[in-house]
Amino acid sequence: MGFSDDLSELSQSLRHEFDAKTEAREHALAAARSAIRASGNAIRSLHRHEITAATARLDEAQTEIDSARSALEGHEDIRHTGFIHDAEKELAEARITFALITDGDFPTHLSLGVPPAAFAKGMAEAIGEIRRHILDLMRHGELERCEHLLGAMDDMYYVLTSLDYPDGITFGLRRLTDVARSLIERTRGDYTTSVIQSSLQKALTEHESKLGE
């Protein structure tokens, strides 16, 4: 076999490897995008109080992530390029939001099977979703429930601040933690205003009732 024959065989081998990686990447990328979309839809269903739909979307997201991971077995160089991490982060955010809104068991990175950094970033972003839920509760006067969720936001924030590691380890967690802190501060301010308004309204109602006696 001559040099040109060796190169031809090498070329075929390289093409075979690259074709396999390309196919795996395309499948995994599509599945990861579907997982992100399903996670987002789950959160939207939660805010509409559609728990059954949210559960179905979470299951869909998990299935898509599992499919993406399976496609990338043997292709670890692609597995860690970022898009799987993003899908795992979105799933963690949706699962945490679901647990808090429904009073379910709080998930862990181990129970979800996602890396610590993706889970922690999902926790940080879930704080924003809980703020949105609290604002909705305020409009309905459910202040006791708001206080409970504010406490949960604080607890998550304290966990996040304890994870003081380089960005190369946490992949940008510090920035998300800073955003979470500002969201909690704003939410606490909104809650305090709502409590004061509720107290004033109650006092006025009682005063009017006494005048009418």
C-alpha cells in the first residue's frame, strides 16, 4: 500500500469520526433546545396555576436532556461545550420553582442528575421566578404565603453566597447571585409596602364599622 492509499484510508477514517460527531451534536443540540423550551413552558404553566401541565412539561424536559446526554456518549469534547449545561440549568430552575410554588420536596443536584454549577445557577434564576409568583400573591392578598416564600428566597441566597469559588468553577454564578440579591431586596420592599397598605385598609374598615354602629 502506497502513501496515497494510506492518506485515502486516513481521510475515510477522519470523515467517519467527524460525521459521527456531527450527527451526535445535531441530535443533542436539538434535544437541548427542546429541553430548554419545555422547562420554560413548565414555569409559565406554574404561573398560570396549571400544575398538571407544568408536571408534564418538566417530564418532557427531563426526557430531552436524557436524550441529549445519550447522544453524546463517547463525545465528551462536545458534551462540555455549553449547550447541555444551559439545558440542565433551565431544568434545575424549573424544578426548584415547581417545588417552592407547590410546597413539594426541594430538589438537589444529585436528585436531578445535573452538575453542581448548573444546579446553583438554576437556583439563582429561580429566585426571579419566585419574585414573580410573590407579586401575584400580593395582588390576591396572600401575604402570609408571601412571607414564607420570602424566607425561602433568603435561604437560597445564603446558600449561593457560601459558594465563593472562581468563575472557572461556577461558570458565572457570582453575577447571578448579585442579581438575586437585588431581586430579593426589591421583593422585600414590595412586600413591606403591601403589608402597610393592608394594615391601613384594615384599620380604615374597622373605623368605618365603628362609625356605623
